[in-house]
Amino acid sequence: MNTPIINDFISDEPKIFSVSEINRLVKKVLTDTFDSVWIKGEISNFTKASSGHWYFTLKDNNSQVRCTMFRGKNNFVDWDMKDGDLVEIHCDVGLYEARGEYQLNVNKIQKSGLGKLFEAFQILKTKLEKEGFFDEENKKAIPKNIKTIGVITSESGAVVRDIISTINRRNKYINIIIYPSQVQGPTSVDSIINAIKVANKRGEVDVLIIARGGGSIEDLWSFNDEKVVRAIAASGVSTISAVGHETDFTIADFIADQRAPTPTAAAEIVSNELSNFFEKLTCLQLDLRNILQNKLHEIYQKIDQYEKRLVSPQEKIKTQNILMDNFSKRIHISMLRYLEVYHNKVESLEQSLILLNPAQILSRGYSIVFNEKYKAITDAENVSVDDKIKIKLHHGSLHSSVIKKINE
């Protein structure tokens, strides 16, 4: 059966189309014939128009085709597209009527190979899930009273600075140990695994934060590597994954003992505010005082009851009263001593907290020496001659350089 368009050409008196009509008909044929399709090719002639629309050519070794991606669609592209990129586009086949040019209207674009990455992600995630790695019963609890925190991340950049500043702001008495690691690139997998092993071997931290800033799926791919996630699972130290932004998910997030949406959030999880500690100490002190006072009241009530029950000759009553008075005094003295002991313990704890304050140590003439990365220097082996150093005093600080070192 002939279509109406074909019939117009084969009739005795063929219809004469205008250019606009034929372009409109061809556009309809293209639109009706093709569903949305995926096409792979290389970007060239990439242009961002002032309207917000994108225009580029998609080509392979033999052919090319014009492409348009409208502003409402390209707003969701989270990477910088440029000429030479190999991409996969999801598009509709159409015709630009004004010029009679066939083109592809792009709905979605991704770097070539992302489909394979996502497939690899799902395969490994399913595999580890079947092995029970994601089960809550296999997760280690994050310790309550953390004294030392380990951080596995790049030793430079915003991530490590944010973590350190957040922890120091909330509780300056918590120690932080950085285990430097590559978090992107061909050596990052081995680097992350080695940092985890070193942290476990040293046994000097209560919890490990494994952190990295945001990025594309390729940037974060090291945290989807099977060797890395198995190393996280094997860690004897509790782990917190803080990789990327809140919307980024890696397999490390599923396999770690806890996921934090951002590195800063991870720092908040592991650092109890110092004010909370003093609040708890005050509450414990009040509870102890109330318990002892209640105990004393109970004893006095019993004494009163015993005195009322006494029905004896006058001398016996007198003797019993004397005994009861002595007993009461001894109890009172014992309770006072009991209170004094616990009061001294509380004062001792408060004094210990004061002595632990680094400012107290500095006030006695001591100082703290930092290297250029603001890491405390405790061994002359860790510095070299001409290294720049900062000396923290009780009042102010000094900037200097090493002219000589003596290893003792």
C-alpha cells in the first residue's frame, strides 16, 4: 500500500511541494521512523551559544552529523565537554527545517565507557552483597570516646584541612594522624591499601576516616576497586567512608562500618564536643551527691524508727540512746569521709584535665615546634638543616629555620 506522500508523487498530476512543505514532511518521516537511540562518536566543533544551547558535530572515521543539546538538557551534564571527547549520546533523529539539515537532538550525554563502569560497579556490588559484606552484623561499631583519629587521604588539599579544622574546633584534645595516600590515578589503589595496612599495623588510632573530595565517576573509581574495598572490610580498626559529595556513592561507602556524606561530616561524627564532656562530668557529680544524700536520709530514718521502738527500763533506754548516738555519729563521719573521697576524685579529675591543657605546659617555659605543614616535630630525625619551623610559645610564636641538629 502506498503512503499518502508517495501517492502524491505517482499521481497523474503530481503535487508540487514548497521547500517548507517537503522539509516538514521529511522531518515527520524521520520522527515517526526512529525511536530515541544511543550513538557513539567523537565531539568536534563544540560551541556553547549565549542562549545556553550546545551545538557540536559527532563523528567517526567515515561520517559526521550535527547535534544540538538544549539548555534544559545540558544543565544535567556534570563534566566539562570539549572537542576530541569520545562520548555516547541518547538522542532523537530530526530535521532542522529552516536549513533542511538532518540533525540529532541530544537528550543525554556521557563519556564513552561509563556504561561499562556502571555495569562493573553493579557486578562487584552484587558479588560483595552476596558474600555478606554489607550486612549490619558484620559492621564494627564506631568507638564512643575517641582519643586518636586516623585520616587516609591526600596530604594536600581542602579535604585534609577541613577535617583537621573541624576536629580541632570541636575538641582540641583529640589527636589526628594523617596517613598520606593517592586518591586518584593509576597508583591510588595500591596507595590506599598500603595506608590501611600501615594504620592497622601501628595500632595507634581508634577509628579511620577514608576521605576524598568530589569528582566524576572516573575520579572516584579507586574506591570502587575490589582490592580497596576488601582491604577496608579487613581493617581491624573501625572505618568511616567519606568519599565525594553527599550524592556520590561508591562501594567503599557500602562496605565501610559507617558512611559520612562529606569529609566534614565524618570529622563531626568522630569528635565529641568538649563542652559535652564537661556537661557529663557535672551531671555525674550531681548524681553522686544526690545518691549519697538519699542514703544518709534513709539511715537517719531507720535510726528514728529504732528509737521509737525502744520500750525498756530507764537505764536500758539511756544506754541504748548512747549507743545509738555513737552509731549515728560514726555513720555520719563515714558518710562525710565517703563524700570527701569522691569529692577529691572529682577534683583530681578536674586537675588532670587542667594539666592536660597544652597551654599549661607552655606556661612553664616549654614550647611546641611545628614543620611547614603544621605537624608537630618530636624527633630531630624528622627535620633537616635549613628547614623552616614554627615555635609555639605560651604567648605568641616564632618563625625560624634549622641551622644545626643534634641527634641524642
